Amino acid sequence: MDLLRFTTAGSVDDGKSTLIGRLLYDSKSIFEDQLEAVEESSRRRGDEHVNLALLTDGLKAEREQGITIDVAYRYFATPKRKFIISDTPGHIQYTRNMVTGASTANLAIILIDARKGVIEQTKRHSFIANLLRIQHVAVCINKMDLVDYDEEVYKKIVKDYESFASRLDNIVDITPIPISALNGDNVVDKSENMPWYQGPSLLYHLENVYVGGEENHVDARYPVQWVIRPQSDEWHDFRGYAGRVAGGVFKPGDDITVLPSGFNTKIKAIHSTDGELDEAFAPQSVTITLADEIDISRGDMIVKQNNPPKVSQDLEAMICWFSNKPMASRAKLVLRHTTREMQAVIRDVKYLVDINTLHKVEGVDSFAMNDIGRVTLRTASPVIHDSYRRNRNTGSFILVDPGTNETVAAGMIV
């Protein structure tokens, strides 16, 4: 079975957590004791209905305020597919949480309140989904029960959203679905209240959307995580390099280069927990052995000779600033990229993006928490990379404060 990772995004009170609760409840993916706990919680709070949002909003502060603050991950499966959901907050001050939840997603569910239509928050979340190269978006127009399931309301919102989305360059597949998360209309089962809607229910769309073509199978990239050198008689001379394929396809006999050293050799064999493989491709975790003895350690990258990545100490990137402390000018940070770690400094701020209007604000020299913009960095040693648009694995990094070990920013190499 293949796996779909998806994230939810939407304004405050659009019903993200309720939708996920409904999805889990109607697809029979929650245990009886979980449901009983939610029913008991709902009774104590005085809610009229069973509050399905409590399935994901587990923090005390979230329950008190009725909002989502941190990213909550939920796992479920149907006979067709496995799913990992990240329920992310809608508040503007939790933009960093949304970026975190969306960074691994194949699909984004953008919720729109049928009474409010496309608002600034909708545009902000769509911009972030676009920035993180989420190519599939399900636009769920929620609370249709509060507008009497009116088709014209739905059509107007779809038209407004598509007009805005035409300015974004990465989103390739937009699927609008009118739903009521509270009542379950078009979430798992088709709604009898909206006979005018002929499209799929949300779960049907999630089960059938094709995301297999999103991995880069052209540029062969293999960041080494660990050198395996068993001290045993059976594997006396074994030296393997363990890691996860970040792109492309590797086969025994391939001519490869080890970066940053630049040594060339051939792949001798590819090992997995199931024995030797004829090929390895993203995102498989394997162990590669080479024909020649070369000094290789964690942080090196194995690539094919005919298609090398870029190697540079100067990077240009879009970053989202996570820290409560504003970004200090030319502060020394640690850059973590694939399996490699090095010192880095932010040399220059190109611009800040106003994520409500998508306008570029120039003349800025620092970022505050949740700001997104373009910067140039200088690293202490070369970074072996591709652009984020080409490969999400080798084009992304995080910045860490060496004093506190706090992750202060996430970045996408331009």
C-alpha cells in the first residue's frame, strides 16, 4: 500500500480539527475508548454535539480556547491507502507550525468557511503550500449547512479561489469539494443535501489522487548517514554506507562520484533488510557497497558521475523564521542539510514577503517570528545541493542556534 501525507490549513474556526475528527470517525479509524473519552469530554464542556475536534486538539490550552496551537499528527488507513495527517493551526502567529506540518505533505486540504469566502488567511495558507511545493490542493468549502447548501455560494468561492491561485506557480491540481464537517456531508460519504455536486467525496479523492510522480527519479542523490563496519567473522571485510536515497535510481555497476572529495568508483552491491537489490530509488533506505576503498563518512554524498549536484558555499534561499528572538544581522548559526552540518552566516536579506498580499518588501535587514523572505547565506564548508524546486530532500535545510540548540529557521534553496 502506498502512503499519502496530507496537511490541513485554513482560518481560525474553519473546522480543520472537526474535519479530521469526522474523517477518522466516519472511516471507522478510531477505537471505542477514544470515542468514549471524546464524548465524555464534550459532555463536560457542555457541547451540543460530540466535539470531534477533540480527537486532534489534545493540548489543554487548545481545548480551553477551542483552537489548534501545535501540529498534531494522526495515522489511519483504508483498504486502498495509508495516511498521515498533520493538523496545523490557522492563526497567523503559528505560521511556523504550519510550515513544519506542510514540509513533508503531498497534498494540502485548504478549508474555506462558506459564509466568509476567500479571505487573507486562505491566501496565506495557499502561498505557504505553494512555497513548499505541495502540488495537490483540495479546496474544501466547509459549513455548507449554514448557507442552505447553496450551489451559487459554492461556485462563487471556487471562482474567487481559482482566480487567486492562478498567480501561484507550483500548485498543479486544485479539487474543490463542498462539505459540512459537522454533519459529514461529502467527507466520507456523498451528500444527499447537495445533489448538484457531481464530484468525489473528500476520502475518495484522498484515496485516489496520484502522487507517485513527485519524487525526483532523475538526479541520483544518496547522502551517507552511517558507515557500517561489522566486527564479525561472517562479515569480516564488509564496509557499507547506509542512508536514504534522496533522488534518482542507483544500480550495481553504476559509475558514481563521492562528494565533496570527488573520488570516482562503481557501486558493487545494494543491500536491504530483504537481501540484495537490483536497484534502489527514492525514498528507500538501503546500504551501498563500493568497488574501491574510499574514505567516506557521514555527511558525504554519493551521486552519479554524469549528473552532479551544485556544490557551493554561497546559497540563496527562502526562509521562514521560527524563533521568538528576531534574526540578528550576520549571526553565526549552524546549518543542517541532509546528513551534513556546518557553520553558516546570513549575509544579506533580499526581501520579506507580505504573505497576505504576496508583495515583496525590500529594505528589510531582519526577520521576526513567522516572517518569510529571501536571504543569502555563506557557509563554512561547501553545501552539496539542488534547488528545492528540483528536489525537496537536497534543497531544504534548517538553521540552528548553536548556543541554545533551538531551530530558528527552515529554508528552501532557490
